[in-house]
Amino acid sequence: MAGHTNASMNAALKAKNDEFYTLLTDIEKEMRYYRKHFKGKIVLCNCDDPFESNFFKYFVLNFNRLGLKKLIATCYHTSPIVGQQLQYRYGKDGQMSFLFGDELDEKYSEKHPYKAVVTKVYDTSGDGGIDMLDVAELFKSGENELTELEGDGDFRSQECLHLLDESDIVVTNPPFSLFREYVAVMMEHKKHFIIIGNSNASTYKEVFPLIMQNRLWLGVTRSGTGSMWFRIMDDFPEKSGQKIENGIRYQTIGNSAWFTNLDVKKRHEELILVKRYSPENYPSYTNYDAIEVSKVADIPCDYSGMMGVPITFLGKYNPDQFEILGLSSTMAKPIDECVEPDAEYIKGGPRFYVKEGHKKYKRCYDRIVIRNKHPEPPKEVK
Ligand SMILES: C[S@@+](CC[C@H](N)C(=O)[O-])C[C@H]1O[C@@H](n2cnc3c(N)ncnc32)[C@H](O)[C@@H]1O
């Protein structure tokens, strides 16, 4: 019994830890780079309560500007925000009716997942602009569709997979704990996507090969550096990196990043390289045939061999300029096989090491191994 309770408590805690809500400004900042991709397309937000998610809000309010064909949003049954801004009930005639804003009523705060399908957005009130009240009105009038899902709204459920197959581009912030599964589903269903994840996910064994094969890359505005704030619920566990503004709680996640497989201009911008190679400044690894480049800004412009660079390189990666060959965690040879039996070094999983003194070796952070596709000729030594 105790095991059961622990398991359900862990599941509840895990679910809670997935409840981060993306801010509209962050969505706007990133989406502007993909504008040309949206015209005439069906966008799916499949981890998004239609009336709470800023992804839905962004796409519905920009529906005409982006020239979308359709917008679909579905939400998950455990989402704590379902029913906070929109409620619905069934009348005796079986018709669904909706309650919004001031009409909200505690007794109708049911938490059943639903799907929103939008095919038209216009100014229903005649006040000269489009807002969420117009969007709600279009659901009420039946011009757009709001229906209960049969299942729990899991993005892997059959009914959600049908919606996925119908759509062209998926845009959301999926639960971090299901990131691997989420990417696998996108790949299996051959979908274009723009999603948020933890930048550490880049090195997952399921994700990194996709990056190497140029089937997935980091987005523009957040690529693992700098912090991004998310709205959290009142019962979210207290942690460092939180703030409250106007009664709303926020959590920062320093290494959050956008992941996508839609091409953007920024991805083809050349990284300006100003440093030149010298063996003194770029030591070779003891347990791999590559040089150590500890900062992305220090990548030498004239080195044609393999280089180990920090993971943050992925935020600057231009596939026309560089080739990604692998990760130190899978490429490093066992250090004990490469050094003297009595050598000093910090032990751990596979990593690159550089010599830093007599029989002393420094363990490097995780590295990505890259090669410059068009290195400058080396400077002539006089
Ligand atoms: C990180 S939150 C982001 C919510 C929203 N996309 C946003 O960015 O504001 C992840 C959301 O996925 C939902 N979720 C959790 N597991 C899910 C699943 N298996 N299928 C679909 N949604 C899920 C959670 O309820 C939560 O609302």
C-alpha cells in the first residue's frame, strides 16, 4: 500500500513539475522568425488548454495575419488550469454552452479535456479589434468548434494522433518529463514543430543523433543561455528562481531552449571566427584525437581537424559552416587506457581530458566534436 501511495505521490509531483506556462512575450519573440512557414497551414498545440495557453492565444489572435488555415488545441486531463477561464455545461437538449469571464461559476468547473478547432476569426463585437471575447463568441455561435475529447488528451492517444496527422506544424511547450517521447512522436509522424525543452535535452541519446543529422536544431531566441520565466500555479513547490508579480507566481528556467525542424535565416548566419590555431592555446585531448576549445568564441578560423567545443555551440551552429561529429560522452576513450598507471585525474563517466602537468590530467566538461567545413589556410610560420 505504502508503495502505491509513494508511486501516486511521485506521479503527482512529476505532473506538477511539468506545469510551467509559457509567457506570451517569449512566444511572440520566437514566432516572428517562422512567419513564412505558417501561411495556409494547420497549426496544432497539443499540450495546451485553449483558454489558458498563450500558444493558443498567440495563434488565434494572429490567425488572419499569419494566414492560418486551421488552429487546433487540445489539453490534458490533469492540467490544473482547465476550467479557470472557460467552463461549459450540457443543456437538456444535449447542446454544449459556455461560461466565460464574469459568468464563471464554481459548480461548473469540471475538468474534462477538450479540443478547440478554429477555422475563422473575426471581430464579432464590432469594436474594431479581435480579442479573446470574439474568439469565445465564435465558439458559442458554433462557427468554430469546441468539443470534449473522448480520452484524457494525452498527445500519444489515438484521437490526438489523428489530430497530429491532420496538422502541418506543432507548436507548444510539452511536459519536460516527456520530452524524449514527444520528439519521437513528432519524428515518427514526420511533423514540423517548434517546441520548448530543456537545453540539456540536446545531449540525450535520442535527441543528439537528430541534431547531428540536421533533422532537429535549436531555435533563435532561447538556445540554452539566459533565463526564461514561466508562470506557475499557486501550489507549485517552492524552489530557487521564483518571483511573484501582481499575485502571479513565476519560475525561471535558465537553460530552457526552443527546438525546431523549421529552417530560419538565423541558422545560416556565419559565426565570425577571429582566433587562430596554435598548439599552445589549443591543447589536444589525451584520450581523443581533437583539440580542446573551451569557449565557442575561441573556435580557431584556421583549424581543419576535429575540435571539442562546449554544448552552447548548438545555439550558434550553422550547418553550412560546421559539421557535428559527435559527443565526448560517446567518443572519449577510457582515460585509464591513455595515461600512466599512477596518473592523477578526476574519475567519472566518459569525458575528454587534457594534460595539465606531470602525470596530471584535467577532466573537461561535456564537449561536442565539430569540424570547420571551410577553414582558412593556416598562417605561414616564418
Ligand atoms: C510545460 S506545461 C506547458 C503548458 C502550455 N503548453 C504552455 O506552454 O503554457 C506542459 C503541459 O502539458 C500537459 N501534459 C502533461 N502530460 C501530457 C500528456 N501526456 N499529453 C498532453 N499534455 C500533457 C500538462 O498538463 C501541461 O499543461
